[in-house]
Amino acid sequence: MIEAFRKQFGESKGVRLFRAPGRVNLIGEHTDYNLGFVLPCALDLTCTIATAPASGGSLRVYSEQQQEMKEFEVAGIANLKPARHWSDYVAGVARELVRAGFGIEPANLLIRSTVPEGSGLSSSAALEVSSALALLNGRDLDRLALAKLCQRAEREFVGMPCGIMDQYVSVFGEDGSAIRIDCRSLEYEAVRLPSGVEFLAVNTMVKHELASSAYKERTIECATAVEMAKSRYPSVASLRDMTPEMLNEVLPSLPPVIGKRARHIVTEDVRVGEFMEACRDRDLPRMGQLFVASHRSLQHDYEVSCEELDFLVDTALGIEGVYGARMTGGGFGGCTVNMIRPDAETGFRQAITEAYRKRFGITPAIFVCRPSPGAGEVTALATGKTPA
């Protein structure tokens, strides 16, 4: 990356590298913006940014993935407006840093990412968090404040009303563990994953246009469910506050679609807790059952799946050595995550690839999901130390 930086910008004096991981969410889908519980893990798929101070008055950002340079006048960062462009993720973070009192100095940034775009593995949060670290360039910012700042950039600048899960796990990820995040208190608990199982993400290689608009619709539908539930339970501030018993009481009074959305969120929060218990008990069959139950709820109640995702899940469940499968991420494309026996990986890869290619004419990308550390500065190249 340092050599690539030199070729792009002409020099590499004072270059520092900062990385932030993508994530796979094992269970707890669409519960984060309902202030519920999620269980993601950071991945060894990362967005890394090389940066160095520059002369002049500009912030120059080059994306290797997009093969495109974007330039911002430092003096105008506080007044930046969205351009509906990949650079909005960097610009939004820069604007939020300025608003938080961190001056942005002229600099060059080179972006390299191994997190596939549109996969549901959170390439956007990885870019946001690595951008924030690169623009801070060693200045201290509390980790939770960092995650919140990056979430604000996505919500207020990019315009996606996301919860905090993606940015949070990119910052707080732990090697070898998933983390159970309470999206209301913003506290987390590391959950060690049992041995004898691997998690593989299978990318549909598609992202339907419905994804963005449907995401916003679901946030409105969930808020509607909360408002209607308050007539019986005034203390309910979000769907996270509802138990299954409370939901059953109010379901008859909710419009069918609103009831289905609420049922997914309430039961998904329960599944997160049950999945954690199964992890502690090393109950792999139960973990797999909860995967499947989560997918069916997303498919039928939350209605954010699609033909490609359902096909991958149904096909995976018929392959030897698979404990469970579900869609992961926002939906309407992206990835499934699959629980398999380690000795079944080769057969799984072959079978799922052949079936998907035969059905859709597309070769899916497959990634091993290794729970990895959260974001930090890359020091290994220069010092031989482990990345922060």
C-alpha cells in the first residue's frame, strides 16, 4: 500500500495506515434500529487507508476499488453536501469530525478494501471507520464516540437511517468472538464461538434496487407498531421493550403488515438470547435451528429476503454437514451466512456453487468468516508488531 501510495501521490513520507473490518451478523437482523440485540463479529475482510499530510488546501482521496480520485477543499468541509457518490462516506465522516471540533488538515488518502460492496458485510461502515481514523491521524477519540460519529455520518450525510451495529462492531470487534450488542445501552458482551463449526458467507452477487427504500419503510413500520402498542402498554418506547406475550396481546389490533414487522423484531431479540445460550452450551444443532428460524422470519414476516437468498438458504440446508443458514445484512441480495462442520467445507463450496450457477447463471463468492479484531492503526509492516 505504501508503494501504491507513492505511485498515486508522488511521495510516501510520513505515511500511516489505518484499517477497519467489515462484519457478518450471526443473528439479530434489523433489531439494531429498534434498540434491540444483535450478535455480529468483525471479519478479516477490511478497508485499509494509507494517509500522509499534503501541501495545499485539499483533501485528496483515491479509491483503488473505484479507480477514482475525489478532492475536497479543507476550508469547505463543514459545508459539504451529499453527492450520491462513494466518496460521501468519507466526506460525511470528515464533516462530522469538523463538527466535533477536530480540524481536518490537507492530506492524501489511498483506500484499499477487501470487503465486497453490496454484500451485506458492511463495506460502508468499514470505510467510514477507517476514514475517521485516517483523518484523525493519531488524535485520540473515545471508541464509542468514534462509532457514534461514523453512524451519524451515514444517517445524516449519506441518508441511510441505520442502527449502530455496523460501526460499533467495526470498532469493538474481538478476535475469536462475536459480540452481543445492546443497541440501547450500547454495552457489549464478547461471546466465544464454539469449536467444531465454521461460518461461511455466500454472496448472491446481486443487490436489488428495493433494498434502500424498503429499509426506510421498515423503520417507519416499526415506529408505527410502537405507537399503536402504546395504547395498551404506555411504557413501550421501542419494539425492544415488547415481550412475545405483550405482542400477542396487541397483534389483533395491528394492521397485518405492521403486526408481521413487529413479530419479527420481538422474536428475533429472543433468538439472539437463545443463540448465546446455545453457544455457551456448544449446542451446534440448536444454533443451526435458530439460524433457520431467523431466516424464515426475515423471509415471511419482515419480507426483506429475495429469490436468490432463499435459494441459497434452502440449498444449503440440503448439503451434508450444514447446521443452519440464513440471510445476513439488510436483505434483497447480499450474503447468506452458513454454519457448517469444518470437514464439510470443500463439499459445501462445490455443491452451493454448482447449484447457484445452474439456477441463476452466477458464480457466488464465498468467504470464511473469521472473528477478528476491531479497527486500529496498522503497525505490522513498520515494526513487526500485531496491528492495533
